[in-house]
Amino acid sequence: MSQLTSSSTTIGGYGNAVYSHDVNQKTSLADLERVVLFVGHKFNASTTFFSELEMEDAKVSGGEDGGEIAFEQAYVKFDIDPDHYFTAGLFLPRIGILNENHLPTTFNGNERTQVETYILPSTWRELGIGFYGTMSGMPLNYSIALVNGLNSSTFEHGSGIREGRFEGRNASANNLALTGALQLREGDWKFQVAGYYGGTVAASPQAADTLQLSSGIFGTPVAIGEADFQYEHEGLTARALGTIVSIPDAFEINRAYGNNTPSREYGTYIELAYNVFQGCEQLRGKQLNVFARYERLDMNASIPSNGVTDGTLDQHHLIVGISYLPINDIVLKADVRWLKAGDQNPALATGNPAESPYDATNTFFSLGIGFSY
Amino acid sequence: MSCGSIPVYDAPITEDRVKIPLSLFVGNEVHIIRPAGFPYNIALQRKSDGTFLALLLRCTHADNQVNYGGNGYVCNLHGSRYDAAGEVTRGPATRPLRKLMAEVRDLSVLLSLA
């Protein structure tokens, strides 16, 4: 029996590099976006440590912009039985499609989806405890987690709640968040619904009172709902996701921090892809996926009376491209993204003469390579 | 493979073996076997030739438990997928699920966990 449950240390990882061209600005960028190292250790039959260490942009050099070294995950998993386990540490809450499974070999396009970058801020990791389970005899997974909350003082205009993540560093634990998800796998389909509810005031109660913010575990909350499905059958894949973020106390946040927080934002996308090598025995083990994805997001779908409308955050994206996998763990990608946004609010124009005048439409070309192991 | 509910069978372990009654198998459906106190489930399927395929549901990438789903098996840790025969259909796993010895004897299927 010991061979089947033996202790072990595993090493793996993933990464990607990209070239992208912005047609309006006439600029191109080449970047080693990320290289991630997994290290996992199985202490015994029921206790395992998992970690992911990420470096972005190849280099971190003191005083210079760009680059980041961060733990994406570092947690211990305690198995109750094969179908139920606890986690404790820094982990990725189960929300969205990409947050848990974001290897470059598993999604189309060089960029992660806009919706799951700016509405659901993947990869979103926080400190906490989680419980995961599979229903006996059914392909139904469920999970619930308690993690530290967001920090509304660091929300930034144009990036939703993304900059409010603590990501494991000096997180305020005065405010907490509950997140949960249900997943159902039925034949070629996978469905998921997920939710999040958490407080966003990291300040002390006294400081919060001074700022006229509601503090406490769920004070000045953010609420998120998400649903998605995935379908895969004989080379054809389809994905769709919809999510809404509600920040009912956005007025109070803007009054305290002046960061133009919206009271509601939403995002949705649908993607179809087909492996043109499907059924070709000579090309078995290789994939050439042709895909198209439409995304719709609005990071200021509803703003409080002290907010400023920014039409540039009301966006449509159409991405078309190919992903070639010579083997399962290597992918070469090429895609075009067309962006159509709303009108710019003149009050928000930067007036930077080095930048091309605002154009509500733009086109981006990207080429990239990704790997996982 | 069956859709919807999956038959689950809880089995004690005796001398590193698990015994599953043949009578459980009406057709060629998959049964999830849960050996008592064992950290991984086993997928057991009768093939059309009457032999049995037993797959240890331990992901070959980072040893996480693998669940039945998607007409195969899925690891939620990094997204690895396996088909009904245990072969990798999506990485980062590269090795197939481990096959266990399954022997038919005296109206039972015996799985060795050694």
C-alpha cells in the first residue's frame, strides 16, 4: 500500500512570453509575462503542502517599474477522505473559470480574458481557510472559504476591485470575506455558480468612523455573483461566463478615498473554439484550436452621485485567434483583439501630448508562447 | 460512462486488498470504490471483454485527488484531465492514471493496493 500513498515532493510550473502591438499608439511590447514554479510536498497520506511562486516581467530591480515576485499560492491541504478536504494558507478562491485553472495551455488568447482580469481580478489569492467536497455518488463539487477581505482604500479607477487585493501580504483581518461555489459536471458539460461577500474597510474602527465608513467583518461590503459553463466534445469547446460586482457603499468609499469606485460593474463573455486536427490520426496528440471570443464589460455600470462617468470603461472586445499545441504542455498563440469602448469624459483626459488622441476603437495583435509542466 | 449519479461502493481493506462483488456490475458502468481509510478513490469499470480496468484516482502531476467528471477524470488543482481509460487529455499531467491489478475470483473483483 505504501507505494500508492507514499510521501513525495513534486516540482512543476508554467509560464508565457508575449509580443503585442497596439495599433493606435503604434507601440509594440515584448515581455516574459510570467514564470511560475510549483513546489508541492506530500507529508503523509492526508497532509500536503502546495505552493506557486511567480515572477512577472522577468526582472525585479530596485527603484524600477515593472516586475513582481509573489506567491500565488502557499497552503496546506488536510484530507478528511478522498472526497473532502480543508485548506489553510494562501489560496485561490473558487470563482470564475480562470482563477483556479489559469495555465496558458488551458485558455485561448495570449491575454487572460478582460472580464477575468478587471471584473474578477484573477489570479485572486487571499489568506484563509477553505472546505472542499464532492457529493457522494454525484459529479457535484462544493466549496466554501473564509478569507481576508479587500481594501477599498486601494481601489483604483479603471481596474475595479483589482488593486484592493492583499494577496497574502500584511492583509487586514478586521474585515473578512465568505466565498462559495457549486460545480456540476454532466457528460461534456461543466457548470459553476459562485459567490463572494466581504468587508472592505482595513482601517481601525476609530479611523473608519473618522472616514464615515462602516467597519467590521463585513463593513462597506463587496458582493459578487458569478456563473459559467464549459462544454467540450470532439474538438469543439465552448465557454461562457457572467459576473456582477456590487459595491453598495461606493458613495462612502469615494467620499473617504476619492478613487471613483463604481457601485456596480459587470462582465460577460462567450467563446467558441474548434480543434481543426480533431479526428486526424496522423496529428494525434497535437491541437490547432481556432477560436473567437466576445467580451462585454462595464467597470462603471452604475456610479454613485459623487462618482465620475468614464465611458472608456464601457467596453466590447472581440478576440479571434489560434492556439497551436504540438504537445499538451506547449502552446503557440496568435490573436487579434478589437476593442470598442464608450466616449471619453473630457474631465478625465490626461492631455499627454505624447499619447495619440483618444479613439474609442483600437486593435491589438499578439503572438506568444506558453508552457506548463 | 454513465451520466448523472455514479455508483459508489465503500469497501474495507483486508491484507492490502479490496473485494468488490461482481453483482454490482449490471453493465459496463464505472463504479467509484472507496477503500476504508485510503486517501484515494479507485475507478473500476468492467470492459466489454469482461475484464476490469481499475484506475487509482491520484493525479500523476502533483498527487492530488482526481474526481470523476467530463466523461473522464479531472484534477481541480491545476486542471489536468484524463479520459475513461486514464490517458492524459489535458496537462500539466503527462503520465496516465496508475492502473491497479484487478483479478476476478469467486464472484468478486479483487483489487491489490500493495
